[in-house]
Amino acid sequence: MLQIERSDYLTTKEAAARLGVSDARIRQLLLEGRISGLKVGETAWLVPLKEVERYSRERRPVGRPSLRK
């Protein structure tokens, strides 16, 4: 049986709160392979904290690009 350190993982709800998105968006990112995670049971996911931090650093800003330079 796999043993994981709970402090290293977030639920989709916790990851969503950190990123300012919905938990449905987190599940979408998981299914698209844009972030990795562990599927627990039929519908639950655990997302590594490091993945949330990486995605936060790498994601583009929301909205239209600025025309100012």
C-alpha cells in the first residue's frame, strides 16, 4: 500500500483556493495533464503542493494582453 505524506498534497478544493480558480478547473487541468496528481477512488484527486506552486509560477495572466509597452 502506498504511503503519502498528507502535508505534501492538496485536495482539488485546496489547490483551487491557492490558485484562485474553481475546483472544477483544477480537475480539468488534471485531466488535460497540465498538472499532475494522484487519483484517489472514483472521483477524488490529491495534487502535489509542488505542482500547484509550479503551475502558479508558469501560468499566464488572465485577460487580454496589454497594448502598453
